[in-house]
Amino acid sequence: MSAQEFQATYTQTQELGNRLLQYLQEINKSSLQGVEEDLKKALSALEKQKYQVAVIAAMKAGKSTFLNALIGADVLASETESCTVCRTEVRPIDSSQNPKLLEYQEGKRKPVVLAEGKPEAIQQVFLERTRQIRATQNQNNTEYFVLEHPIEAISKLSALSGFTLIDTPGPNEWESANFNTVALKQTTLEVLRTCDAILFVLDYTSFKDNTNEELLKVLSESGRESLLKSSSKMYFILNKIDRKSERDRPIEEVIQELNKALVGFGVQEPKIYPVSSLQGLLAKLIQEKKASDQHKSDFKKFFLGRYIQEDEDGELVVPKMKDIAPQALLDSGIKTIEDSVLQTIVKNSGWNLLDDVLTNFNKVAQSIEETLGTEIKGWQIAFEELQQKERDYQIHSEESQKKVRDVKKSIENQKEKLMSKFGEGINQFAETAKAKIKLEIDKIEKLQENQPRTTKKNQNLLENFFEVFASVQDFFQNCLENEPYKIRLSNLEKAQEVSQIINQYCTPLIQGFWLNTQDQLVQEGTEIRETLVREIQRDIQAVSNEISSYLGDGLEVNIQPSPILFPKFEFAGIDAKVQHQQEVFSKFRKETRTTGCCLSEEVYEVEVPYQETISYYEIDLRETYQAICRKIDEQVVRNRRLLERVVFKQVDEDFNTARKQIDEYIGRFQHLFDELLKARAKQEVEAEAIAILENHHLQSQQYLAEVTAAQEQLETYRPVG
């Protein structure tokens, strides 16, 4: 399914839904109010569906220029320092609207409007604000930015109005920002789970850098199974190919080497695209007549020479920039990656949305057709027989409701199993974190016994300690001979410095353990929850089948079982629920912010115990270890409660979704019986009533046929595999 085919199908689906809604409102049946609400929800989902594309890169890979090329404006700043200190969402607006840069800060509902208007003005303000955040270590607690700006890549696709580009900080940006690196890593892992496409930008001139390897390690840490699921939506952009010189290796050779490296990290069949973001950006600006003098100068300097030709007399012919801009854009590779990413989005998330919406339309059309058919039959049978049918239906309805309550009990038992699974993972996190800390404490004791005389740097707590003391020997002179786990320091300042080192080492270590655990729990929890949804769907569907069978047989009308649906546009993930739960806490009780899963550093910091004597301060590492263990245990309790609230609430919502559908189905026919009995008791004109109903019934059958045809057409675009 191409982006153009998706746009056409989307437009047809939206038009069909609007006509169906208008028809439903015209027949004005109170028994169909619930059906009308379902139709409105589906139409709203069609309009508000979000499509997220994340862009991740190491610093200096040209990520900002790449994003600008997709946007079609030189609006995001790029400089030698890292420019991405927080997540930035680029949301599309119409070209007639005024672009804006918004800043969202923790604890504040309304964003701060930083700048609006021309791209160059926004770029300058954005750059200055980024520098300020870095210099003050984010003292205003900025959470993310939103740039509202037209996005050229989707300018002709109104069906993708919910498209969002997410600029995500990369590994060396995590460190250089001096922020909570675990929170930034968490963002990356959430991106892997939730985004429709992930674009990793790598510098062609240095794709083997350690920072790129660190970026790929984040992928491998997400687990092989997660990578298998995410590989189809991953794109690797080999940027800055315009810098290739004749002495450099062929691009194809570099791509082969990168492909081998990615497979080694667990990425299945990597999609690698060579791109010149700068060429693509400048070509777009020239083509759209938005290029500044500097943009034109850069294009002449770096790219125009490639398009100079010789005429038949051997004279050089320099083309006009506007004439070669379309070809330069194609040569840049930007259009290729745009088309590929958009196709991935529409053939997966887009197709699923249309499938969900049309399935909902089908249910609506079927409900209208069956309701009208039943009402016609209600006018045709004897009044006394209709009364008896209504009494029988009430009995069957009560029996059906009892079966629904039985399903609820079964699901309650399943919830406990789900929480038990989460509990095992959280306990494993605690034990792993404690074992790692204990290992580092034990190393200090063992090295004290051996009294090493040379400095040997290790990536552990000892290395951090050595930085406080003049030498390794100096460090061990501060340890007690009989109690190597105790450290004596001459003054309070040194004791506080050692305390800070312990927290600086242990906090991200434990947070990292928990983050990996949380990532695994979310994946497992989602799978178990989907299993529960299938059980709910199956059991409630059985109730629907039974009641529809009774109605069909009793009234001699064709009534299909009402399908119990769980549209993906209403199926929020665990990530979203956890985030919402944290937001609820932060709004009402600011002091309980540390109940979040792992975002707060303070939640893991400990008061390192030290005793003051007349001449020195003493730190007991074993007591410190016990204090850390207590902190871990406290966090385990917090996270268990948070996850329990989230999981239980989600499963309850899933059940209520199914119960609401069966309740509305049962209630619709009960309401219909009541209305029929009232109308028949008043002895209204039977022939006229039936004629009106039959006309409406015929229209409903036509709509049902039209929806079915649309579903069959969509099926031809079904994604393969």
C-alpha cells in the first residue's frame, strides 16, 4: 500500500463514515444512540490517529540537518556541541499557520511559547535556550519541546495529519548534557516499543565510533525478541555521503560492513540508506523558493559542480540551481528514505487503523440493519405474541448478564497471575542490583588485603574512589588493616566527597538494572494482557452469539452475533498508562514524585553513614551496602504498587470495553421491544410505520454492502508477513 493509495482509501473511508453518520441521525432511533456514539469514536480515531517517527543519532552525525531536510526548513539548530538536551517533537501544521516553538516543563500544564514566526528566528531562540539548559543543568526541569511547523515530507498527505517527528538524544548527548542518562535511555527503549518507525542517523565518515556502538548496544540490551519485532521499522541512515572523496572506500563497501555490524547486534535484515542531508535540505529550499543567500552559496560551493556539463564545443554549461534542484533532491537520497518510511507507516499502522475503522463501520451498519429488521417483524406479529417475546427476552437477558459476571470472576483470577509474573521480574531486579553492589564492596576489601602498589584502572567503584585520593597507595592508607571495609578520612569534605562518589556510581547502576527490568516487564505484560483480551473477547462473544441466536430464532429474522471489538485506536499501551499514573501523582502530591519507576535519581541516593571522632571521619562500606539494599527494597515496593495499579486498571478497562458492548447490544433490543409495545398499544397506523421502516431498512442494507465492499478493497492491501 503506497502513501497515495492510503490517502485515497482514507478519504473514501472518511466520506463513507460521514454519510453513514448522517443517515443514522436522519432515521433518529433512540435505540441506536449507543451505535451512533461508536461511529463517532471511529471517525474521531480516523482523524486523530498518531504516527510517530523517532530519529536517534550520536552527536555530530548530522541529525538536525537530516530532520531539517525532512521538514523542508532550516529550523533546527546544528553546531559542534550537542543540540539535543531534551526530546523534541515536530508536529505538522498547515502552511497557512504560524510556526511555534513550545517548551514543556515539569509540573506546569501550559507550555512556554519560546518563539514563533520565521524558521531562522525559531532556530536562534532554540539554540540559545538549549545552551542555557545545558549551562544550568536544566534548573527549570524542562521535559520536552514541541515545534509546530509544516513538514514537507507529508505536505500532500492530509491522512497523516497526526504524523510526528521525535528528535531523541543520542548516547554522547546523554553524557554531555549532564542529565539523568537513565531517563534518556528509557526514552530510547520506549521509542523501540511504541514508535511506528525509528531512524538511526550514522555519520558516513565515522560510523565506527564508540558512540555509534553505544547506540547499537542500547538496541541489543532491549532483547533479541524485541529486536526481532522492531527490525522491520528500523532504518539506518548513512549520512554525509557528500563528504566522500576519491580516496575513500566505495559507499557500497561501507554499507556491507555496516550491515554485518548491525546483524551482529541482532538487527534482522537491516535497511541502510546512504543520504546527503545537506544536499536534500538545500535542494528543497531552492525548489520551494525559500533558500536564503547563504543557502544558495552553500549549494553552489558543495553541490552545483556535480551538475556542470560540457556542450558540443567543450564549453562548460552551468545550470540554474532551480532547474537542477529536483534532481539534486533525488540524488540526495532524502526522497527515497521519505517514501520508504511513509510506506512502512501506511502499510502497518495506517492499514491497521483503516481495518479497525471499517470493521467498526460494518458493526454499525449491521446493527442498524438488524434493529430495523427486528422492528419491522415486531409490527408484523400479533400484539400478544410480541408481549410474550419481550418477557422471554428479559429472562434471556438476565441469564446473559449472569454469564458476563462469571467472565469477570475468571478475569480477576487471571489478573493475579499477571501480577505474579511482574513480581518475579521486580524481585530479580532487586537481587541483581544488590549482588552487583556487593561485588564492588568485596573488591575493595580483597584489594586492601593484597595491598597493590600500582594503579590499575577498572570500570568499577574502585576507579571512582581512586580519583579522590592522590594514589592507590594513598587510598589504602585510609583503610583500616583489620577492617578493610572501613575508610578513614581526615576531614568532613573528604567524607562527603566519598559519599557523593558512592551515590554517583550506585544510582545510575541500579537505575539501569531497573530500566532493563521494566523494559522486559512491559513487553511480557503486554503479551499477557493481549492473551487476557482474547479470553475476554472469546467469552463475551459467546454470550453475544447466544442472545443473537435466540433473537433470530424467536423472531425469525436474520441477526448476526454482534462482534466484540478491541480497536487498536482505543488500546493504550502499558507505557502510556505508567506515564499517566506518574503524572497523576505529580499533580496532586509533588513530594511523591519518587514513586515513578526510575526517573528520579534521588530515589536511589542513600545517606552514606560516617562517624566523627576527634581526628578523623570513618565510612563503613558494609553499613553503606545495607543502606543501599534498603533503598532498593523501598523502590521494589513502590514499583510493585505502581505496576499493580497500571496492570489491574488496564485489565479492568479491557473487560469493561467488552461488557459495555454486550450491555449495549442487549439494551438495544430491550429498548426496541419497549418502544414497539408502546407504539402498538397506541394502535398507530401499521401500514405507514412498516413502509417507513422498510425504506430505512433498504438504505441500511445498501450501506452495509458499501462498507463490505470497502473492506474487501482494503484487504487487497493487507501487509504480507
